[in-house]
Amino acid sequence: MQGETSMYLKDYDVMKFNGGFRLVSKNDPDNKFDPMDQGLFKPGDVFRVGYNGWLEQVGNDFDELEAQAKQNDVA
């Protein structure tokens, strides 16, 4: 698909827990911040499961709030 990037994270596991999941490094599963430390994700990233079964990034809540705040400051 044009304009889209894909990522295969072979060194990570998905740990499911009540109410969510966490992506952890197989090398250091106790480091819950590894995906952010590696630049894979950032705080506020929002995902959903699409009709095709893929996990899709749909935005970032923090970026959207920051953009709204800047817009309100200008107005």
C-alpha cells in the first residue's frame, strides 16, 4: 500500500492483561518502556484493531491536544 510503512517486530512479545496489552522486548521483558526508548512508539499513540485484523495506528492523543491548545492560543 502506497504511503504506508510496515514494521515487523520479531524481537518483541505481546503481553495481554486485563484491559490492555504491552509490547515487551524478548531480551528484557521487565523494561516496559523499551518500545518508546527505541523510538517505535511515543506516549499518546492510539491504536485500534481494523476490520482486517491488523492493529492500526489512528493518531496520538497528546499531539492532538497540543495542536488544539496552539489553535486556541492563536484565536
